[in-house]
Amino acid sequence: MKNTVFLSVFLAFILQSATAQNLRSMPDSTLAPFYHGVASGDPLQTRVILWTRITLDSPLDTLQVNWKIATDTLFNNVVNSGVAGTSAARDYTVKVDAGNLLPGNWYYYQFEYQGHKSLIGRTKTLPTGAVNQLRMGVMSCADYQNGYYHAYRDLALRNTVDVVLHLGDYIYEYAATSALADRNHEPANEIITVSDYRLRHSLYKLDPDLRLLQQQLPMIAVWDDHETANNAWTDGAQNHTSATEGLWSDRKAAGKQAYVEWMPIRENVVAADEIYRKFQFGDLAELHMLDTRLEGRNEQLAAGDPATNDTNRTIISPAQFNWLANGLKTSTAQWNILGQQVMMAPLTAFGNVLNPDQWDGYPAQRKRLYDLLIQENIDNAVVLTGDIHTAWANDLPLPNYVPASGANSAAVEFVATSITSSNGGLTVTPAFVQTLNPHVKFVDLQQHGYFILNITPERTQADYVFVSDVAQKTYTATVNPSWGTQNGSRHLDAGTVSVAGTYPPLAPLANATTGVILLANDAIINLSLFPNPFLNQIVLQFAVRNAGPIHITLSNQQGQVVLEENFANLPAGLHHVHFDGTQLPAGSYVMQVAGKNGAVASRVLKVGR
């Protein structure tokens, strides 16, 4: 059975079953046919990738989708637009490399198919020239089955970063085993084929918290192991058995194909095994995204195996190492950031390596990287890491490292804890870890979340954000501690939470429901009014579950209708209605959306100049 047909059947089944399950893991029928929302990624100075997926009840072999990108949510200033094609061959994912953009600017974008509109997305291009501040949300490891994506939602609504860095384990390959009734994997089996991987990506992107994050911020992402199989290396994986699961090369290709289709990544720079790439943030920072997982990694050895010290062992290929070395040596940026998957700092107990899947299993190549940093006088290197499901701030120690002062540190490393993935219930204390590894300046072994990396010419700092229990459907978040490094220091010191700059309004939120009517033959969801308060124009974003007549009115405080729109037979789905309020006096108004069986209303404020 084709994956597209299977996905349609799957969507139809869970839509019909939504009343019996928690809606957090159900597709939102009001977003049809753009159930998976929108996303953007791989921003450059004048262009950015825009992404969506179209899911029809009766899939066509090929279809075309309209798109547009503007400087405002009203799309009064459209700077580029066009038509993008898709087909079953790419699982009906749509990807546009939108150009004609200005550096360092925020934009809003939207897709449309036969009158049905997607959510409005928000994105940003990379800056040029002198840059005084850059803020990144850094995260990894989001096992859908282990809990709710509070960290994704928290980062999106915080609205204090320019870009998201996802360092891998965006999906997990495991079979359905969740203790949470509404968080089980689809398909239920361990994923192996391209259809399996596509459906797993689909399930993850149906999550409203992930959908919200990718709607609001551009993402720069790289895979780790679970996008294919646990503890993968170039020619195999711990969680792959060729005798029962086929050739590793076929499974790896399937996982990579689905990843490239379903992620907002620029495809023309992703060769067969080359997801590593570079991003330039003006004169402030250069970001080198590495692939320490699939591209050039030798098989992991057992802890204590003397062959670990073989100088020919690699975690990245010689070609990737040379690419990185050349980029570091020629960089003119104040800071060089390495985004990668597994912990670089040593982690030992009484001299014994604890996890040979990390750079500890490839010490010769790590030493070559450290030697490069010292010999080329690259004193502002910052390593960003995921994978380990716990939070760390590390100096990267050279021989004769001095813990008290940080002397003889090659660089610093910030490690993001997991979005949801289990930390295994570790019982050792942070103090015990730090006693054995004094280059570890901070470690948290229990909590879930992410960190915000704040980069200025003087300092790069990670503010760690932790969310409460991911097994509960509501959450709180705390920001603490902060660790950073001063320009030229090469080592960490404790800091205070960094101050964010000014960020533009979020794109209209699909989950900002102000009123809902669910009747036997009618359903209206009033999602949002924006901007609110408004000056001259206001947009109503709402959805209807069933086609039918819709009457929209804007009334003043005396109940007089001052603006209205009538639709004889509005199709089901998401809609936007623009109102020109230029001639309206300042004051309070009520917007009402009425269907056959009822109405929903929301208050809106008009302000003067």
C-alpha cells in the first residue's frame, strides 16, 4: 500500500476517533489540507527554505501549491510568490527556496491550495555586516512517546530568539511502547522502510507544540542516530539486525530520504552523506553544522578497548574534517560555533571512559581538532551538543588543564538536555560527576528543556531553560543557571540570565482559541484577531469544520454593525478575512462569526495614531 494512501487512511481513522482520545496527538481538521502546518529553515542572507505538506482525502499523482512571503501578516507587502509542485514521489511535501529577501529581516509566509490556506508562518534571514547580538534556541532529543513537547511551545511563545538549532533525534525509530495513552508511535512497529519513516515524521509534525515552534521560527537541523537507528555509524547501528531487518544501506537511505523530505532543509547542499554545512551571521558568528553520526564514523568499540586509541579512527570523515579545518582557519567571525551531536568533553569514572559513542571513543580525532584550535589561535570556539538527554556546561580540557582557573582549555561546550527523551533515572549526583570530571562546570541529570545561546561580541552564554514534568499536559518553566565564556578566554564562568533584544509579533497562533462552537451540524472556531489592538487594518483568522454559510460582523459598543462580510457557502478549513478599519473611530468593538447554528464573538480594540 502506498504511504500516501496509508497516511490518508490513518488521518481519517484518528479524526473519527478524536472524541475518545486526547486531541494533543490528533490532527486538527480545521487546518486541512495543511494538517502539518508550515516550517522554514536553512536561512541564508537573501533566501530561506519554506516547507509544508498537503494531505488530500483522495491523493493526486501531482499537484501544485501557491505560496507567498511578505514583510507583514496582512501580506500588504508581498516580496516574492510563486507556485510549487509536489507529488507522491516526495510524499506530498512542499519545499520552496524563497529568494529576493533582505538580510537580517523577519518575514511572514503562507501556502494556498484551491482556496484553502495554511497557517501563516514567520521566518528570518541571516544578517550581514556588523551584528551586535544573536540568540539561538538549542535543543535535541524529542521522543514523542516519553512526554509532551512543552519545551517546543515554551521557546516559541517566549519569542526571544532568532533561530532554532535542532541537534538531532527529531524523531525516534522505536516501536509503540508509551505509557501515555495519547503518545504512542505510528506506525506501531519499529520503522525500517521509507514509508515507515515518512509516517513517523508525519506523526511528530502533527503535534501542536512542534507545529507551533516551526511556524514561528526558522530551524537549522541535523540528524543524529534515531532518525535512522540507535547508535548508528556509517555502516551499521546497534539497533539494526541485517538478518531480520534487511540491508543497513537500504534502511539508512530510507531514513535520510524521509528526513530530507519532511524537514525544512536545503536539498541541493545535502549530497548522499553530506549534511554538514555552514551559516554566516555577519561578523559576529559562523556556525559549522557537523555530522558526527552517519557520514564518516567508524563503529563504536567497547569501553576500555585499546583499539580506541587507534589514530586512524574517525567520528567524521577526513573530508569533513578538512572542510571544518578550512572553515575555522579562514573564518573572520568573532565566534566560531560548532553544532554537532555527541558530547566532546571527556566523561570518565576513575579514568575509565563511560560512553564510547561520544568523542571519547575517537580521542585521536578529538586531539587533532584541539591541536587545530591552539595552533591556529582560534580562541572563540564554542561547541553545541545534544544526544545525552542531560544538560552540561564543559571546558574542553587540554593536558595540564587547571580546573580552578580554566587555564589550558581548548574551547567550551554547552550540552542541551532532551525535549522529552528519558535520562534513564540517573541516581548519581552532579557533585560526584564533577569530582571525577572537574572540567564539568555545570550538569543537570534530571530535567528536560533546552538552552538559549546569547552571542554578543564580548560574550557567548547559555541560559538553561527547564520545563516541569513532561508526562503532564500543563507545565511551568524556569531559566537557571547561566554559563558563558568571555571573548578570548576559552573557558567558562557563571553568568546571569541574558537580556533579549526586540522581536516582532508572532505569526497568528492556531491555538489562540477565543471561542468554539461545536454543534451537531456546525462548528466554528474563532482562532485569533490580529493585530489586536489595531490601527488601520485587522485580520480575522478562523476555521470551520463543515462547509456552510458564514456571517461576520464588527459592531461598536452601541451594538451597531460597522463592518460585515457574508459568505454563502464557505468551505471547511482555515480562513482569513481582512477588514479596513481606517475610518473607524478609536474604541472597543466586537467581532462575531456566525454559522447556521450559532455564533462566537471576540473583543477587539481600535487605537488612534
